Amino acid sequence: MKIKELTKMSICIAIICISSYISFPLPFTPTMITAQTIAINLVALILTPKQSFLVVLLYIFLGVFGLPVFSGGTSGFGRLFGPTGGFILGFLVIAPLMSCLKGKNNSFKRYLFVTVFIGMIVIYCFGAIYMSIIQKISIISALSLAVFPFVVGDIFKCILSSYLAVKLKKSLKFDIN
């Protein structure tokens, strides 16, 4: 990899880490409102599938090995086996998947479609199914705790991340991959 690619990837890791500190707990669910959706979408939209996978993998390693980079400034291996671990692990799937499906053109509409109809659906499936298994609750209960309260806000985050990706690629002359 070239210095330019490594620099982009390093900045993306930092953005994901910082985004996890922008979090608001809700009293009725173990899932927090965070800016991670924006960061993960942005990573997927501006990097290649391989780069986005590596960025998310390194982010998870940082958190697992003790750096407080998970939502709310938490860390540790146990976070992967908690009620929100499915979302963290799901990032490994959705970042490269969205990156593959974003297309070659720097298109806001395409980015928005990919983040809302692919990214959100896949991450919600990972998060809700994982929470259902870990918490030993029904899938409907998991959806009520981890998905339904967040849909509207996540759509706005997808709009913002899609807009930012278009502007960043234009102004910073990111290679359109």
C-alpha cells in the first residue's frame, strides 16, 4: 500500500474511534445513539472494500485490546459478547459490502440507496439477531430494543454520510474506486 492509502485509512480509523465518543444512552435499551453509523458509512463510501475491511478490523482490534474506542468510550473483548456486539461485528461485513456496491460514480443517490437499503438492513439484522441470542430474548424484543427506536435517526445519518462522501471525494480528489 502507498503512503496516501495508509494515511486515508489511518484517518478513517481515527474518525470511527472519535465517532464512538459521540454517544447518547437511552434508558430503555443497551444500544446507544452514536455517530458510528456516519463514520462506518463514510469509510465504506470513500475507501475500497479491502481498505474498509482493514480499517474496521483494526478499529475492533484497538477496542478488544483495551483502547476505549467502542461506544461510550468502552473497550475489551467482552464488548463483542455483550448485547451490542453484533453491531460491532456487523461493521466488518457492511463496510466492505457497501464499498463494493457503491459504484464507480460519485453519486449521492447511489450512496444513499446503498447506506439505507443495504447498510442499515444488514447491520440491523446482525445487531438484532446477535442481541436476541446473547440476551435470550425474542427477535421481536430485540428489534424493539435495537432497531425500531433508531430507524429515523439512522436514515438522517445515512443522508449526512452520503453527502459528506460526495463532497470529500470531490474536494480531496479521492480516487473513485
